[in-house]
Amino acid sequence: MNTNCDSARSASGRLAGLTLAVAGGLLFSTAAQAQNISGAIFTSLGDGSAVNANLYDSKMDVYLNGGPQNCVAPGLPVGTYYYMVTNPNGNALLSLDPVSHRKFDVTFGSNGRISFNYDPVDHPNGVSPCGGIGIRLAVSPADFANTDNNGGVYKLWITRAADFDAYCGNTDCGLDGFIHSNTKTDNFKVKFAEPPPPPEELTGTLEAFKYYDANVDGVYEAGTDTPLANWPMTLSPPLGVTPSEQITGGSGYAMWFELPEDFYTVTEGEPSQAGWYNSWPSGGTALDGDTVLTPVSGSASVTGGETSTIEFGNFCIAPSGGLTLGFWSNKNGQALLNDNGGMASEFALLTSYHLRNAAGGDFDPTTYAGFRAWLLGGTATNMSYMLSVQLAAMILNIESGGVDGNALYLPYGGTINQLVAAAEAALAADGYTPTGDPNRATQETLKNYIDALNNGGGVVPVSPCAYSFAPPAAAVTAAWVPDAAPVIAP
């Protein structure tokens, strides 16, 4: 596989520099009950674990899972579904058993995950990483059949059983029953697929992988970063057999097949919402959501018989959720401090952070009146005192759940928890920093960072912000949902 990612780039270099899959569709008419399917599907191993680049050693290793890999994002709607495996172009049905054997349910209470498999004998159950079950796609190494794609690429489809039966008249009409606008798809690859005879023209595959870059380092890290589904991506020049406009699947990939050897560019869509940025390949370009397009593109050369990859990292900035000194010193703050029938636990927490008073001594609150007076009396004559009152407000913001300490604060270059730890260390080291003190400047900088966050300063959340897209200018052969319900972070 050729990967158009600069292997030399590093996490530290990205952070310092910072300031959608429409499947190649089946051209069939639409059933009377046609409805788009929300959520996403993906493939995994039998134990529910993901496979690097969706590349499997064997057909018997590939399991269908319902709902995106990000367990907090929306899953599949409740209903009964059929599934099938085809070649990547969707014009050859590779699943050989009857469609009635390839059937599952998503039920109320299963959180959008597969809950029942109608044929666990031929298609054994597996594990889903987000609850529910997985289903093995292959009956045997020969069923499903081999793809005609040189790269071993297959396409997994699901559709509602009601839509299939309505179109097919309650018979098994194979491919025809999977109406492109009523389906969800995901691509995967299997090693050692028997290659067809070489084509007259050498062609290759291009894939774009999009992920939420939670630590804004421009490098995908499983466990930290999250694949982004339902994001439009556009290929130029529009060659090959796949439509140029694609939407990423549940695994974050959009793919274009049978591309002549050439140099190609992929451009990511711009969300309707403001606050989104690209971390790779642009290094921080704002996707501002206004009427002025600020597209971000990546390029790669396609070589015959191989797959090239372009990665797109994105992150968003949202308000921290912090509350100010004024809030914690008024009746609303007092009520929140007293939410569990007392303030003793909050005061004990504050005592552990080396807070300082005007004279540089330890401040260990025991009553709300004393805490309030200390909070409102903070001055910068002793910078340790001013840092302490801002730190106290932030500690309470995190403790009350208003601020996520794991969120990234870019001006500081670390998480809020790391900023809090640095402030505590500075107070423990020097409790009295008047003008001229060598530690005063450091404490003032930390104080300014925390002050901004206590006033709702922007942070990079651990999970993606909401995003949605305006419909394309021209109809695309795909299951496009105009202004679909946005993907919302918890």
C-alpha cells in the first residue's frame, strides 16, 4: 500500500504549527418504502477489535457490526435488515447463500447495535465493541466468492428487509433488492484474494481516511482519535468507476476504484457549523462554516494494482464550560457547592491544591463565608494569591462536571488537567510572588490561561463536535441525506 502521509511528521511538530463513503452506487429504481438509514456499519474481527486499514487475513475473519466505532455516536435504527457482500463497484453479488440466511434485527434497548442473528449456524455470532453482537459474513472460505478487485477490496451492504421485500415482491431478487438510496455500506479488504487476469490498463485504488484528531498532532492514534463517518469527500480529476463525490463510512474511509495511473487530489467537505479545523494535511486551516469556502485538499499518485491513502485529520474548538469567580461567589455557586448536602468534600479537595492567601500562606477553606471572602479578595500584589483564586474556580468547574479536564487547551499546549497540575506545582514551589519575584511571570501566565478557561475559553473536546453538510449542488448516485441529523459529541 502506498500511503501519502509524510512518515517523518511528528506529534510535537503538528501541535506547534497549528494557529465525506458515497459508495459506488447501484443504478436501480427506488422502492415505494425507500428511506435513508441513519447511523453507520463497520467490519471487525470476531472479538470486535478493529483491523488496521480494514485489511483481513481471511474471509472467515470478517464480521459485520452495526453502529459506528465511536460507541457514543448514533447507531442503526430499530428494524430488521438484510446484508450482502459485493465487489467494490457493487455490480457483482458475492454472497452465495439465500438472502433469508443473511438477516438480523436491531431492537429497542440495543442502542442501535445488532441484537439478533437469524442464521447463527452458517453465520456465527461475534462480539461488538459497543454491545450487541457481530455476524460473520462468510459461510466458508468460498462463500462469499472472491472479488474481481486486484487489491482484494469488497463492499458490505445492509438494507431494511421491508424495503427489499417490497421491491422484490417477497422473493430473493439479489442485488436488485439493495436500492442504493436505502442502504449503508462499508469497504474492507482481504489478503490472498485470487486476482483476476490483468486488465488492459493498469488501474489502482485511492482511499481517503478521515479522523477526529483529539490531540491535534496530525497523526491518527487508535484509542485517542476517532474515525469520522458521513463526511463528504471529492476526487479530482473525476476518473475511474466510482462517483467523484463520496461519503466516509463508519470506519472513516472513502474509496475510489479502478483509477488510471495518475496524480489525484481529494478535497474534504466544509461543515455547516463553525469551529471546525483541519490538522492534517493543512496544519490548522479553519473550516469556518460561512459562505466563503476554505477547502482543504490532499494529493497522491495512484499506481496500478495498488492502493494509495490520503489522511485527513480534523478537530473542533468549543467553549470550555467554565464558570467565573463571580459565579462561585454568588448564590448559584453556593448552591452548586452544596449539591450533595454539604461542602466538606469540595473544601477538602481545594485544600489539597496548595492554595495561597495574600501573605503567601496556605489557604484551607472550612466555611463558605471564608471561601467567598478569600475568592473575592484576590489581588495580583501576590501573584500566587491571584493564581490560587483562578485555580480554585477551575477545580470546582472540573469537580462539578462543567469542564472536562481531558480537553485540550491549545494556547497552553496541553490538557486542562495538565494546566491545573502545573499551576499547583507553581504554588507549592513559591507561595509569595510580588513584583520582582523570578517566579511571578510564570504564575501570571498560568493565571491568565485558567482565567480564560473560567470565562468559557475555547478548547478541543475529547469527542467530535456536531457536524452536518449542505446537500451537493448536483444529484449524486448515493444515499445522501440533506442536512442529516448532525453527529453530536456527548
